[in-house]
Amino acid sequence: MLWKATFGLGVLGNADSAEIRDALYRRIADPNNDVREEAIVGLAKRRDLRVVPSLFAALKETVLSDRIIEAADEMLGREESRKGWTAKEYAAALKAQLSA
């Protein structure tokens, strides 16, 4: 179960190393949506900037998943989700933060 392994590595633990980030980065292009989104969350949790293009792409999807909201909140340094925010609001906040 690649999904469970990616979830465990990326989200459950707080360990951080180049090897962990690289393993998560290799999964952001996975054809399985669950694996891909867990990798995005794991990289966002570690504020790895390599996740930014994938996060912006996910914010353009028709349905905004809870995992992508979690990843956006992680990149924004928020402890609580911005309930009711749209994908456009998350994208604008991320762009503002990244350009600062």
C-alpha cells in the first residue's frame, strides 16, 4: 500500500531529512490521487518549495479536497483551516506569501 506508506512518512511523522523530502517528491506525480495528495501534504508540512507547482495545480482542480486544503494551510503556516475559503483565496494567499 503505497498510499499508507506515503501517509505515514509524510503526515504522521515529524521527521525531516533530505531523504524523506526526496521520497515524498517522487510521489507527487504518482497516478494514484491518494498517494499524490499525501505527498503534497507531506512536502507542504515541511515547507518544501518543490511542492508549490503541484499545490497550485491541485488548487485548480474542480473539487478542492481536504488534503489539498491541509497542504495549503501547512504552506501558509496556519494551525487551523480557513473554513469556507475557495481555491482562489488559497492561491492568492500562497502567491502573496511566496512573493514576500
